Amino acid sequence: MTEKFKMLLGGILSALGALALETTLWIFIDPYNLAKTSPTATWIMPAEVFIEELVALIIIRRLFQNSSDKNNLFSRALLFGVGFSIPEILLNFSNYPLLSQDIILSYLGLLLIHTATAGIFGYYFSRRPNRSLFIFFFFFLALFFHLLFNFAVMAAVATWMILGLPIGIILACFLALKFTLVKSSLPIQKN
């Protein structure tokens, strides 16, 4: 099995695991499923995002540790994010099978935000930092952007801004990684 396919499949399985944890959380908090249909259900959304990002980080780290190929971690993390978004998109599609422009854009948003947050983790692991405390910073960065995205969707912010956020994150990680690689390949000048 290729490393890229492992990442895509790992993303799909991780999302299913996160969904199982989120469902368990809902069962303990609201066993009669009363709050899920009310607007007050939004208070649990940060906990669900926390679960998703924690599961994604743990599995990405595990997949990278067990990988024989230590190159292209960032692009493989993006594939993980694509895989992570697939179950959520399919579940949403089962609830809204009629495609409209708004529904398609929401699916695109799901794809992009999960890809972006996985890209943040891919950037972290691509840099191979010496201090493992940095992982908490990158975890909370991914958590922050995912929550920001979800709150923007709930507040009905303009679609181009909602989709621009994850695209900007992916682009910023890519450019930062390229800048780091170019900088590290330059010869050191001695005076």
C-alpha cells in the first residue's frame, strides 16, 4: 500500500473514530437527543472540534512515525485531511441529498478546513522540530482555525471569506515550508 493511500485511508478511519467519540459524548451529555435539534446544541461544538483535531493529530503522528518515507510529509498530511473530510461529507450528503450551490459550497468548506488543519500538522512534522512542546502550539492553532471556521459558518459570514480561511491556511503553511526549505539549503556565509 502506498504512503499516500495510507494517509487517505488513515484520514477516513480517523474521522470515523472521531465520530464515534463525538457520538459517545452526545450520549452521555444528552441521552434523549433533545438538544441536538435546538440552537443551544452549539455549545458542544468546541468539544467536537477538539476531539476531531486531537484524533487527527494523534493518527497523523502515528502514521508519520511508522512511515518508511520521511519526505513530502506536508502533502501527505493534506491527503489525510481530504480523507478525514470524506465521512463528514457523506454523512451530510445523506441528510441533504439534493445538491444546491449552498450545499456544494458547504461540502467544499468541510473538505478545505479538514485539509487545512491536517496541513498545519503536516507543516509541524515536516519541520522536524527539536522541542515537542511546539506540538501544543500547532494543535491549538489548528483548533483555533477550525473553531473560527465553524463560527463563521454559523454566523453566515460571506462564503468567499469562509472558504478563503482554509485556503489561506494551506497556502501559508505551503509557503512557510518552502521558505524554510530554501533558507536551509542556502550556503552559510562567513565574514
